[in-house]
Amino acid sequence: MTIHRINDDLFLVDLDLPRPGFYRFICSWILRDGDRALIVDPGPSAGVGTLLDSLRELGINRVDYILLTHIHLDHAGGCGDLVRSYPDAQIMCHPRAVSHIADPERLWKGSLEVLGDLAQAYGQPAPVNEDKIRPDSPVVWNRSPIISVETPGHAVHHLCFFYKDLVFAGEVAGASIPTDNGPYLRPATPPPFRPDIALRSISLVAEMKPPIICYGHYGLRENATELLHMAHDQIQFWLSVIKERQDKGLDTDEGDIFGEILTKDPRLSSFHHLDPETRERELYFCKNAIKGMAGSFER
């Protein structure tokens, strides 16, 4: 099943990739009003075909807005391709993201350098005419405002969007992956990482007390404030483990650090219940998060 109906107006679309472990991981959110839609994070270019099929299945004839929590390839790489099919769509993003959406060449080259074949799996983003990008414009959807809040940390151009009792959180609070043994929570703190900025952003979202959080990775949870506090505490705990190892002159290999964290962080208790391919994917992202945190002590 690709489309998950949350209620009459809200849908989650799985944007699975033909890559081991990359299923039920990347998603796009659709808010529907009749035959019109608003989309939060269209996902990678490689997933646009799936998203377009889902929009047709839901009877969507017009996309009014595309909201981007941030412009990493797995969240926004498909934006240009989507606009080709829905040319009336207006794109809402952080002001610092505008130039990269209009001309994604530098973003693509940087992604290839950092992610390698994973960037290739996400696909190359297509450019968008800059007149379709409205970084500072207010949005009202179905007679309710959508409030954007700057939440740097995972990325300098990260936003969270608040709508009614929902917050579309991107990766401000990391990833929360559903498992057969309960949710699995981990940070998303790639280098370069500034802990003070990231923690402040999580606290800001928590202070707004959203009842429901919609993750980019992955799904909807109803204990939003609790999860935000958990994400805040988890970053602080991982930082303390890394700093202690550095102070003691212990091995700072990301894999070894993760091994220690895995034995001590109860939020990762479901790691061993993940299937092998998903574990391999999560090991990659956890080591990347540790790399970002470790680098923050070297500033």
C-alpha cells in the first residue's frame, strides 16, 4: 500500500526507492480539499512518479502549494518534476533555499560529493522558475493558517509547518521509525552540526505544544511534545557519550561510538528488531549523525 489515509483530509504517501532498506522511510504528506491539494515535502526526484500516481488516485487535479521543510534531495529533490505536472503550484521554503531550488546544480554536486551513490538513487533535482517560489508568503489552507517557523539544526534552511493540531516537522526532531517492537527514535545531525542551534529549534517547536507530529522519516505520532523532548534529550546524551570518549582518549570511530550508544540509549531499543536491510540503512544514518556531533567539538 502506497497511500495511507490518516483522515478525510490528510494522507501519507510512501516514496520507496529500489534500494535495500529504503521502504517505509521516505514519505510525502498530502492535505486534500476536494480536488485540490497542498503537499509537504514531495520527496526525491526518483519518487515523483509514485507521488503523481497517488495524486491521480486521490482525484487531485490541482496542487496549490508545495511546502518544503528543507531542500535535501530526499525531501525536495522532486519539486521541479512535480511542478511540471502541476504548473500552478506555489513553493514555500526558507529564503536561503530559493537560489538552490531555482538552480539546483550546486546542490546536486554537493550531494554527490557527500552522499555518492545514495544521491544517484535519490535522483537529480530539476530547476524551478523562481517566480513560483514564495519564501515569505502566508498560506491559508481550508480556512486555517499554516504557520512556518525557522528551525535550523538538521539544515540551516529548515522550517517546520504548523497546521491546526499538526506540525510537519521534517527532521528537526530526527527520525521516528515504526517497528513491531514500538517506535525507534534517532537524531538526524549530519555535519556541519551546531548543537546549540539544533537544541534551540527542538525546544521552540516543543514550546508551541503541537498535539501531533508528522515526521519526514516516518509517519504520524500523537505524543508530539513528549517525542520532541525525547529528541532533545537524546542529542544531549549522544553528545555526552562522544565527549567522554574524546576526553578519555578512547577510539572515536563512528561505528565504535554507535556500539556504545546502542547499549545505553533506550530510544534505540528497537534497533535489533529492524529487518537486516533497515538496520544497515539506520547504521549509515546513525554513524553520520555521530560524525556531525563529533565534529561539533572541533570548532
